[in-house]
Amino acid sequence: MATQKKRPTPRRKVQTVDTDEYNKLEMYCIWLNEFYTTLLRAGFKHDIALALITDKDSYPDWVEWKIPTDSDISKYMDEDED
């Protein structure tokens, strides 16, 4: 007797919330990711970079997790673009 093939189940589309704001947790996670990838690019090994990420005493004093305003963003935008 031949075995029946299982029908593939359709994948559900992931629902996301479309907002222009990040909450504090999202900003912290984004900063951690950027800090980790920067440490890797600077030449740190994965285990050392992870140790620096988990130790909050190693964070720089200037770290801020606030949302940039439009004036902050406009300083870095090219004026030549149309």
C-alpha cells in the first residue's frame, strides 16, 4: 500500500505593527545589536563581544536610547537629493 504525501500547510503571513516610533525596549535591542556588530567589525572575537554586551558596566557613558527628532535626522540627510 502506497503512503500518502502530506499536503504542505500554507505559511501564515507575519503580522507587524506599522509605526514610526520605537519603544524603549526596541531602542535598547537595536542599540545592543549595533554595539555587538561594531565590536565584531573592530576585531573582537564572538565570545569577547558577547561578554562585553552582557556586562552593563562596559557600556560607554554617552549611550542614550532616545528616539531622534526630525531635526536630528535632517542634519544627516543630503540636501542634493530630490
